[in-house]
Amino acid sequence: MTANYETREHDVLIIGAGGAGLRASLEALAQGASVGVVCKSLLGKAHTVMAEGGIAAAMANVDTADNWKTHFRDTMRGGKLLNNWRMAQLHAQESPDRVRELEQWGALFDRTETGDILQRAFGGHTFKRLCHVGDRTGLEMIRTLQDRGVQQGIDVYMECTVTRLLTDGGRVAGAFAYWRESGRLIVFKAKSIVIATGGIGKAWRVTSNSWEYTGDGMALAYEAGAELMDMEFVQFHPTGMVWPPGVQGILVTEAVRGEGGILRNKLGERFMEKYDPKRMELSTRDVVARSIYTEVKEGRGTEHGGAYLDISQKPAEYVKKKLPSMYHQFKELADVDITKGPMEVGPTCHYVMGGIRVGAETAESTVPGLFAAGEAAAGLHGANRLGGNSLSDLLVFGRRAGLAAAQHAKQVSAPSIDTAQIEQSERELLAPFSNTGVESPYAVHRDLQEVMQNLVGIFRAEEDLKKALVELGKLKARAAKAGVEGSRLFNPGWHLSYDLKSMLTISEAVTHSALARKESRGAHSRIDFPNLDSLWEKKQNIIVRENGAMQRRENPVEEMPAELKQVLAEDKS
Amino acid sequence: MSEATLRVFRGDSNSGQTVDYPVPVAPGMVVLDALHYVQGHLVPDLAVRWNCKAGKCGSCSAEVNGRPRLTCKTRMDDLPQDQPITVLPMKSFPRIKDLVTDVSWNYRVNRKIPAFEPRPGTNWKISQLDVDRVQEFRKCIECFLCQNVCHVLREHDMKEQFAGPRFFVRVAGLDMHPLDGRNRAALLKNELGLGLCNITKCCTEVCPEEIHITDNAIIPLKERVVDEFYDPLTMLFRKIRGK
Ligand SMILES: Cc1cc2nc3c(=O)[nH]c(=O)nc-3n(C[C@H](O)[C@H](O)[C@H](O)COP(=O)(O)OP(=O)(O)OC[C@H]3O[C@@H](n4cnc5c(N)ncnc54)[C@H](O)[C@@H]3O)c2cc1C
Ligand code: SF4
Ligand code: SF4
Ligand code: FES
């Protein structure tokens, strides 16, 4: 095969232009590296733009007693102690500076009476901790980062999808990608690569995630030999829209509960009294999601199979000011005026705590030169993420990844690119064009979503998980035959056939991991093993590719140092 | 379940025509759902952009029954169903394929606008009132619908001289940031072509974020340019300072 592709070279290549990728690019640039950022959508449309509620950082502007130790403790407890304690510590310590930095770059947050950044309450956070701008915090964040990036001179390759990482011996050498618009191919040469590709929610039917969330980054890293960790921990957000059918799964921000929203079942009972009388609606997401699910399952659900969430006891003007996009979302999509009556809500697949295993300080994966940050990386959130801890994660570990990637690039020689890898990637990418008509990638995707929704959902059982693995096997065989129509010019069916591959790999990793973890912890609930098992606190659940096949193994967890144990124990609650 | 006919533009930069597709209509369904139905069941290569499906990302812009809209926020039951629902790509941008257009020009314009720069010595205290005042401009989701309808771009294609309403909104969001220390008046006048806007307000009418683009962003910016360049006192100062 001849060179059917253009070639670009950067010291640091960043895959993903959400908060994590953009923050990483700014840091790598500040270190003097040449930086390229690749993303599947247009710049500014990544998931980060949708984040509503806020950024968690112990700035103590509202509750002056807050400090990093409390934030650390909340994060560890929310994650059921499975979190990488060092990441949780760095995150709690560095978030306030990262938020201030964002402000210095032009982000404008809501204010306190004294003119400081205002903070709101959120589930699992002891204090009012979420810095926010109404309910469009993510928009403010991504615009600030993207405009700064563009001004500082990052090269952005938008609507460009990476389908394979290129390696040189054991280390990273570059990436193979195609332009979504033209279907033309492009090869990136890079000394360091940062994966900041976000999550995997599109493998479930009811989800708050967009088409981009197909787990590409994790699949890319896995194929390149990196370890994935704790993949069974998938967060179902308790409040997604349930009606009408077209909007099912769209997120209803936790800020509604943060601002005082109350959950009731169809009998009018405030059911959280039963499940978590202390924290009520502001319990952690795993608990609230299971509570709603249980209410519905036991026949106390609303007309369309959810729970009522009511904020109408607050003054209408307050609701419109604090939750403007929720107000419009319900009014326009569901004909509900949330200042007058309750919303109907139910669990929706939202976030993955698991991901690429990385070192806490450098965000480097087990493959030299390959880094990961944001939702694509594992560790910070343990078994359950607290709301608001993702946006801060993006800033803290995005920066660390960019820094370490730039430093790594300074130290290593230029890798060499293996054309055989490029040729193979090209063959695989173009294969669907010769399969015309055998199977539709859309049909396989729909069936995959049913399998994951029904068999690998909020409550899990051995029998279901085993069945899921069998079904995934069949789906993989069907996906391999999936054909596409039309040309390479902006062809979503063709795009999906690659995304589908990532989803299948990641779904298999989630299912294997869930089957192995014979306990219930955080977001992972096994009806056949309903209790915590302390042995599982001491090990990481690892998925890795060996001899071409998916293998699972367990790594021991490093013991928490005494001073952090002390911090954890300090609070009596 | 009722059925509707979706009349969608199919084609590329050279040629194309509309094609009718039957779609089942479920309660609460939006036009983007209907497009996805067509994509998933009838035409797998139908090109459409979308991300959030909740009016937050500004990806899914198109012209529905002649009106520029976000397809994810346009309910099927708000449109007459006894006639076909036409969905066309935004007209002011070069077509790529089907409903997808080349909006890269917008990103090039954005590069001309210098980002926020804090005034020296600021203590970072800001009052909520000041935040509320600029909030409106910072809500922009970059759907480019305002760019699509503005006649300076749509009819006159003055993309070299004129930045368009989206970027006046952006400048307003920066200029009215309580701590911003830059002066963008010359940029507005000379490079962004603010003077070419003749206040027709078409942009304001289509903005899904309900930003009062003309009244709250463009007119105050025009006043600022006038103050800066035509106000005799300022002109005198400039002479004295030698700028
Ligand atoms: C509706 C909603 C509301 C939320 N609200 C909050 C909140 O209030 N607070 C909070 O802390 N968290 C919130 N979250 C979670 C948080 O927004 C996300 O976890 C976070 O934004 C992820 O950021 P990221 O940088 O890791 O990835 P993203 O912002 O998702 O970016 C991923 C990037 O990777 C690119 N990409 C993916 N695959 C490829 C590929 N193969 N090739 C090239 N590029 C690729 C994508 O195009 C995109 O640019 C919310 C999530 C949702 C869905
Ligand atoms: S008001 Fe100005 S910017 Fe808006 S549409 Fe009219 S001419 Fe264009
Ligand atoms: S100003 Fe309004 S119409 Fe224009 S791009 Fe922004 S959100 Fe869209
Ligand atoms: S898909 Fe995001 S605005 Fe329509």
C-alpha cells in the first residue's frame, strides 16, 4: 500500500478536547512542547460543555470550616475506600488552585455577598463546595480553556477520530486517525500521548451521554497493552428524564437536589427517609439511584416508571435563576413547568469510575509515553464518584498529565513509525465498505444497548453477567460483518462501525470485571453478593490484553500512609 | 403512533435534492429523533451533527420548515403533520454533506478576538450584579444560527469583512467582564466590521439561548466604538497621547 495518508508530528498528542484534554494541552504548551489536540466533534462540543452543577473544590468561601482534608474524606467515603488515596489527596489539595486559575483565565462564577466564588451543596459533600455558574458550569469551563488554548497556539484537529495507537517496541510512537468529514487518513507522530477521551455510556440504552461516549480511549489503550482498572464501576445517575420517550435518559442535574429538591414516590412519601435518613436526597448517587429503582420495582413508581423530584416549593424566580437550563429543558421537552410542579426522574447511565490505570503523580499508564486523564482514567473516584468531582478531576489531572507528557517528550528520542501497523489500521478501518449490506451497525448497536441495559445495569447477578458475555460474543461476530453504504464523505454509519468496536471491547471489560467482583460496593451492586467484602478493598480489578485475548487479574493496593488514615478517621460522622 | 414525512436535503457541496422519508412519531419526539430514526433504519449514511440532545452544545442546527432551529429542541408535535417537515442545512455555510455544513470560518474569526486579560492589581472580588450583567452573553452555545440568518453573511457573504452576531456576543462577554482590562474597540471597528450591522434584529429572533444579541450586545458595542473613535474629547486625548 502506498502512503494514503498525511503525516503530522508533535511532541505531545492529546486525544480529546474536553476539560481534561484542553487543560493538559495548556500545560504541555507552557512547558514548551509542540501540542496537537484531536477530537471527534467540533471544538467546544465535548461532554464537558454539558456539565451543569459545578466544580468541587474546598475553597471554603461559603462554609469556612471546609478544607482539603474534609474533601479528601468525602471523596474516599463516597468511593467506598476503593479510591487511589494519593489521587484523592492531590485532587483535594490542588482543586482550589485550579479553580482560581480558571478564574484568572476569564471564567466567571457566581458570587457570594463578599464577592468571592459562590459554592453550592451537592450529594456526599460535607460542606457547600461546588463552584458554579447557574447550571452551565461546564460551558464556562470549556470556553475558557478552548479560547485560551487557541490563543496560545495549540493545533486542533477537529472532527478527526483516532482508531489506533502506534507503538515502537513497548512505547508509544503515534496515532492513526481519519477525518470524519472527508474520510481521509492521517498519521500522527508523537513522543507522548495523553488520552482524554471521556466515558463509555453509549453502550447503555438509557444514558445521559452523547454519541462520543463509546470508550474509544480505553479501547485504544487496552489494544496498546495498557491496563484497565475497576471497569465494573459504572455510575447510574439517579435523576435522568423518563418522559417523553425521546428524552429518556437526559440528565436532570443534581443541583436540583442541591438547591433543595425533594424526591417522592407516587404515594407522596419522601422515600429517602427509608434509605438514608441522615443525608436524604443528598446521599451519594449510588444510594439514591438504587432507592429510586427499588421504589419503582416495588410498585411505587410514577406513571412513567420514575420518582417525582420537586423544587416548586422554592420561589419561581429563584428556580429560574439557579436552574435556568433545567427550567427550559422541562418546559420545552416535557411540557412541565418545574416552578409549579414536580419532574419525573429515574436512573440514567452517566459516568464510568473505572478506566485506564495511571500513576497518581504523572497520570502515566503502564505503557511508556502513554498518559490518561479525566473520565478515561481510573483511580480518583473509587467505587462511586461524587458530583462535582469530575470537573475538578479534569483540571487537576489534566494539568498533571500535560506536565508529565511534556517532560517525557523532552527526555526521549523520536520513536519510529512502523508502516505495517499503519497498513493494518487502514485495512481494518475500511473493511466495512467491503461488507456492504450484511449487517447494519445501527442494529448491532441497538442490541448491544439492550444487553448492557438489561444484564449489566444497576443490579447485577452472576447468571445475567454470564449471559451478557455470551451475547457480547455474538454481537462481536455480527459487528465484524457490519457493512456500510455510501462513500467516505461524512458517513455516520461508517463512523459507528468503528465506535461499535470500542464499545464492544469496553462492554466486555465491564462485564468480566463485574462478574469477578463478588461483593457490592458503591455503584457495583450484586444481588447475589449484597455485602461489602473487605478483601476486595485490598486489590485492583485489572483487565489487560495478553496473547491477543482479554485477561483479568488482580493487583494489590498500596497501603495508605498513617497520616491519611488519621485524616480519614478524624471525623466521627 | 402517527406517522410524519421528513423531507431532508441529501447531497454534497456540488449537488443534491430533498428526499422524503416516512417516520413514526412518538410522544414528545423532536426532529433530531426523527433524523436518527431515518439514519438508524433507512439511510445509514445520512450526515447529521449532534451531541447533547438537550440544547446545550449547539451542534444540531438546521433549517426546519424554513426556520433556523436546533433540531434537538424542535418538537414534532409543534409542526403541522399533514404536510412534509422539511429539514435543510444552514444556508450561509458551505455544504459538506446532507445536513452537515462547513462552519470552520467561525473558528477562524474567533482566533482574531483576544481572550480575557485581567486588569493589573485586581483583587478578584466581583459582585453578583456584575456577573448577572454579562451572564447573558456567556450562555452562547455556538450553534451559529444567528450567523446563518444575518443578511450580511447570508445574502452578501461578507465573511472577510464581518464577524457576525455570534462574535459580537463574544466580544460583549469579554468587554463587560468586570475585571477585563483590554480595549477591543479598534478590533470591532476595523477587523470585525461592526459598522456593517444595520440592526435588523434577525439574529436575536433565532437565538435558542434567548440572548438579546442586538439590544444588549451589538448596540452597546456600537456606542463604545462611537465613544472611542468619534467622541471629540476622546479624539483629543488620543492626539495628545500620540495614539
Ligand atoms: C449531562 C452531564 C452533566 C454533568 N455535570 C457534571 C457536573 O456538574 N460536575 C461534574 O464534575 N461532572 C459533571 N458531569 C461529568 C463530566 O462532565 C464529565 O465526566 C467530564 O466532562 C468528562 O471530561 P473529559 O475531559 O474526560 O472528556 P470529554 O469532555 O467528554 O471529552 C472527550 C473528548 O475526547 C474526544 N474523543 C473521544 N474519542 C475520540 C477518538 N477516538 N478520537 C479523537 N477524539 C476522541 C471527544 O471528541 C471529546 O473531545 C456531567 C456529565 C454529563 C453527561
Ligand atoms: S442585527 Fe446586525 S448582526 Fe443581527 S442579523 Fe441584523 S445585521 Fe446581522
Ligand atoms: S448567540 Fe445565540 S444564536 Fe448565536 S451562536 Fe450563540 S446561542 Fe447560537
Ligand atoms: S444536540 Fe446539542 S444542542 Fe442539539
